[in-house]
Amino acid sequence: MANEIKLKNIAPANFTITLAGLASGSARASASVDNSITDYPVAIVDLKIVSGAVAPTAGTLYEVYLLRHNGTIGDDGWVGTDSVIIIENAPMLGTIVVTATAAKAFTGKFDTSNFILGSTWGIAVKNASGQALSATEADHIKSYRYHIPEIQ
């Protein structure tokens, strides 16, 4: 039997990013993920974002961006902390399209394989839905897992 290269899953972990009550038009950056020792090339980002008590505008978006920091320079000035950020140049991982439904969970899965993660990385979430997100932080799930090519 010939060897095949398959993706090996690494256990998931959670981002530290505060999404509770994130206002429409605002973006939030996660705390950094240290990838310096393992140097994993690819991650899958899984998000569950819950709309707030007022329904968002149908067809609007929750936008997800990749953030990287090389020790000196970070995408859009990101310094690796869970904080407000203005997105200008960070690469977009994708979007979640919302419906006009209050308190609804919207989910998305985003693959970073089109980008180099580097030694320090994270995400940013921009709320472009027209209404604030759920004010309960536990409503939102923000996780990632690495995929490593491995000969099997």
C-alpha cells in the first residue's frame, strides 16, 4: 500500500475575544495564538455568533479576518490583545450572512490555508449586521483547530 498525505487533526482550542454586545460597525480582535514552537501551517476557525435582542438586517454580514504579528508589525496595528480594532488591510477569511432574526445563532467555518499563519496569529470579527450582537458572552463560541499534513 502506498503512503498517502492526510490531514492530522490537532485538538481544538478557544480564542480569547470578547464579542458580547459588539456594536454594528465595530470590530474586535482576539488575543494572540502562539504558534512559534509548533509552526503549524493551517488552522480551521469555527465560530458561532448570536444576534442580539433586536433582529439584524437580512443579508448583512459578520466578517471574519486573519490577524498576524511578527514581533514588530501586526496586521492593522494589532498587538495581540483582545481589543477594539479598525480593519483596513487584514486579509478576510470569510463572512457569515445573517437573516432578520433576533437571538439567533449563526455559524461559520473558515480555512486559513490561503494564508501563512506565522508565529503569532489571531482573528478579528467585524459586526456589519445593523444591530449589536448578543450581550451574553457565553452565547458566542470562538474556536480553532490545526490541520497538519502527515504521511500515513
